[in-house]
Amino acid sequence: MKNLALEFADILVEIGTKYPEVVVLDADLPDSCKTEKFAKSFPKRVWDIGVAEQSLPTISAGLALIGKIPVYNSFAVFAVHRGVDMIRQSICYNNTNVKIIGHAAGVSMGYTGPSHHTIEDIALLRSMPGMCILQPSDAVELKQMMYAAIDHYGPVYLRLPRSTVPNHHGSDYEFKIGQPDVISEGTDISLFFTGDLYPKVLEILSGLKQRKISVQVVNLPTIKPIDVDSIIRLGNKTKAAVTLEDHNIMGGIGSMIAEIYAEHLQKPVKRMGINDTFTESADADLLRERYGLGNKAILQAINAVLKTNKLGL
Amino acid sequence: MFFDIQNINKGYAADVKRLLERGKPFQAIQSPKDLDLLNYLGLAAIDHRRMLLQLGQKHKIRLHYGACMSMVEIITILYLYWLNIDPEKPDWDGRDRFVLSKGHAVPSLYITLLQSGYVSDRDFEKYRTIDSIFQGHPDRNKTPGIDCSTGSLGQGFPVACGMAWALKKNGSSAKVYSLLSDGECNEGSVWEAALIAHNARLDNLISIIDYNKKSSYGSMKDRNAVSPLSQKWESFGWNVLRANGHDFEDLSRVLKQAHDTKGRPSIIICDTIKGKGIPLHTRQFVSSSSGLDESHYEEAIVYLNNLEKKINEESGTRIR
């Protein structure tokens, strides 16, 4: 099992060694965002600007305009929502090389409650021209993703769930921005997910074992820019799709898949995630169970979407 | 030629360079020693205002005349005299940076870029239309000489703070200048960055406020006044300087002081007159969204012609 936040801390130090232009910004949360190790290794390359989250995007844009590669950190809900206009104008429109790390994204910081849950970030950033959105499903992917984010010129948002997950990728895994990651092949249904939900996917698969439903499992480590042709190719292999994400079902990967399916495949899609509501304070797993990502609800969705498909054809 | 201006082909920046041959960089201008230079900058400012008027008239557009006219001397002294820049090499690493935080006044910046040699007269044939290098607000990816895209108020200034921090880390001696409006100081992001810049001791950051006491829809005091402005910045720990924003001698004096200040950032609060150069604008408040009709345009041209005549009479014909 790997804690993604702790892995992030180590990889960031490694990146700091290899890329002298990388600087790290915080808004009074170096402990929660696990940037302390970087600060210890490179004390002159960190800037904690205090509780001033809307200044993270603008100040980072300034650093980038002089040639630095700023990596700014806060809870996802503040790293993104607080400065949406700043991200749009000073980072995206300016086309600056800023890396945004959204920590404890989704409802993964369960107990802190809806004020600290991040269920709109993908929707907010997906519509911004030039923005690249990435989310790891395990530590193997996170490491490659962080290097890819630094090597990619332009704005990158790395959505990091506060989560401890097993590595499901082997050492031969190759992450490439834009490419979906096909975990298993199948012919009935495509199950698209993003983030730390693979353990849940395994539970769903075991729930389907007796049912003889053939599932194609696709991890989406890149949310934007997505290779549309790959999604079409994968979509052609199955009859319908179900999407899973720790995000509002509006504007996230469910919307993205639905858009591609509507334009190119005309096959049914069921989006599973937080169903356009603020949740409450609780353990993250309980919240997912209660608010749209319960195993039973997902299994029902799979059945329903396959039925729709039969009727439709 | 797009602009009907006598001096445009000669190049204002080259003229200033010639006038400066006797002086050192980063020196305050003093009359009578520097009378030629002062007169020259005065004439450049008159041409600047004429070109603003012609730009609006030829393209039949409204271009935030008030906000542009109030900053003419500030931007003129920066680009033609003060900034360490090279129009031949707009991306030169060692250059001073300039961020127009009050991005809506970009027509004035475009005219200055023309006077300094970054863009050409011909570029103005196309303005705010498909394939023009001139956008409605500053775009660093489209216009040579622009260091930062702005337009959403309260953002250019914090970006300038970031630039200053990075330049310091790089050991660069370059400075970062940014120009804000007083209305922009209604944005909370300005004060957030003011605090951050002070705590980071960014003495290579020099910010200028075009303090014309009016925002888009009227007088600041009728909505969300920022006075007393000096005290606010002082309490934020900044080196506060004050100048007449239409007086080159005064501007150069405070620029010199800001340039030489160590340990903290400087703010230059420039008292200005919104719409200066357009008699209509100084008689009554004119909203940002208003254009200029023919009679008021003509009135402004006559006013500027007389001003030019006066400067030329005072300085003989040495300048032109």
C-alpha cells in the first residue's frame, strides 16, 4: 500500500534535484501538502505566501514568466476554486508554465466536510484552454505523471486524492499524457474511472463474476487533453459505458465520456459520482458509499445501462 | 501611414538616446540642465495623446480614453527614458519588466511600444480584429514588448510580485515595474500581494498607481474610495512616494528614489487627471464606455496643437 501524499513528497525532492528551475509554493499548508521535505532539501526554492490562496496562481505565473517552474500546493478546493479567475487569466491566457497540485481532492478529506471537499475542480478547469489535467491511480503512475507534468510546457493541474492505495501498475507501465490506460479488456461494458478508485473497481468486478458480463476497465490518468480517437476505439469494443469518479457527475470524466459517446458512438453512458450535491462530514469511503459511488448503485447502473442498450438497438 | 504624426518615422526612443548621451542611466531629470530632454518628452506625450485620439477616431472605437490619457507621462518616461530595455531584443533576459496591471488602458501601452520601436505604424491598420497583434487587453503572446497578459483587474500586480521574487533568486539586477489604477485597488488581491511583497522584501519591485480618483462609472468617493492611499501602503510596509503624474521631472525624481531603495518594495502614487488632454473629460465626468464625437475630438486636437506650440516656442526649434 502506498500513501500518495507521502510518495508525492519524495518524488518532489527527486524532481527538485534534477530540475533546478523548479520552485515550490505553499499557502500555509506545507505539512498537509507534504512539501516539507522539499523545503528541507531546497530551502531557497520554497515560498510560503501565507493564507493567500488567490495569490498562488498569480504569483506563480510571475515566477514562470522569469523561467522558473513553479509548483503550487494547497487543498484542491482552495488551489483551484479560490483563484479560478487567476488561473484563467494569469496562468492559462498568459500560457505560463505553472504546475498546480490539488491536494486531498474529491471527498478524500472526508471528515473536514463539504467546505473542504473538491467535487467541481475538473469541471472548472476542463473548460480552460491550454489546461492539462492529470490524476494518478497509484504511486507508479504518480511518479511518471509528475515528471511528465514538469516536462510538459504549460499549465498542469495534478489532482491528488488523499489516499493509500496498492500499486496496480507494474514497473513496465508507461504513462503518456493524453492516453487512456486499459487495465482489462472486455466486450459488454466499458468501465471508465479516474483516481484512486481501482480498489472499488475490483470489488465491482467481483460482484459481476457470476453474471458473465465482460468488462473493459479503463483508467483515465489524463483528463485533459484526452486522445479522443483512443476513447472511440475503446468505446467501439463494448455496448455501453459506466464512468466512476470522485467528483460531481456534472463536468467531470463522466461528462467527457458522454460527450465523446454522443458525438461519435451513440451508445448509452451512465455517469456515477457525486450526484450534484454537497455531502457531509464522514469517512471518505462512507461518503462514497452514500453519495453516488456505492457498489450496489454501480452494479445497478451497469445493469441498467446494458438494458438500455438492448432496447436501443 | 496610419497615424498622421510628423515625428513618427524618426523614432522617439532614438531621439531620447541622443539627448541622453551626456547623462548616466537612472538619473533624475533636472531643469534647466535637461531642458531639451524635458521638452522632448513633453512633445512625445503630446504625440502620444494625438495618436490615441486618431486610433479611436480612425477605427471608430471607444478605447478607455480617460484611463489612457491619465497615464501618458508615466508610460512615456518609463519606456522612452527610464526602463532598461532593448526594443531590438524584446525577450532579453536582463531587461526590466513592465506589467500593465490596469490592462484596459492598453491603447496607451501600444502607442508607447510604437514610440519605442517594438511595433510599427503599419501594425495599427488592424486593431482588435482577426489576425491583429493588438488585442483589447494586453496579450504577451501576440504583441512584442508585452511582458504579461492582463485584463482582469488585481492580477498584473501579484504577477509582478512573482516576477520580482524570481529575478532576485536569479541574482538579476533587473527590476519589475507595474502600473495599477486606483479603482483597481478595490480588488482584495492587490492588498494580499502588497502584504506578500513586503514580507518578501522585494525591493526590485516598483509599483505605480495612476491615482486619478475616478473609476469606470464615476468618482471613487461615490462608491468605494481608497483614500487615504499613502497611509494604507505605508501601513503595509512599503516605501511610499508621491508625484505629479504629469510632470516628468517629478516622475524621474521618485523613480530614482524607488530605484535606489533597499529592503522593501516601493509604491509611487501619481496624482493624475483622468482624460487629461481631452478638454471634455476635464470639464465633466465621462464614463469609460463612452466614445468621442467629432466636435470634442477636434477640440482636443486644437488643445494639443496649442500645447505643442507653447513647448516649441519655449525651446526654440532645437528638438524637432
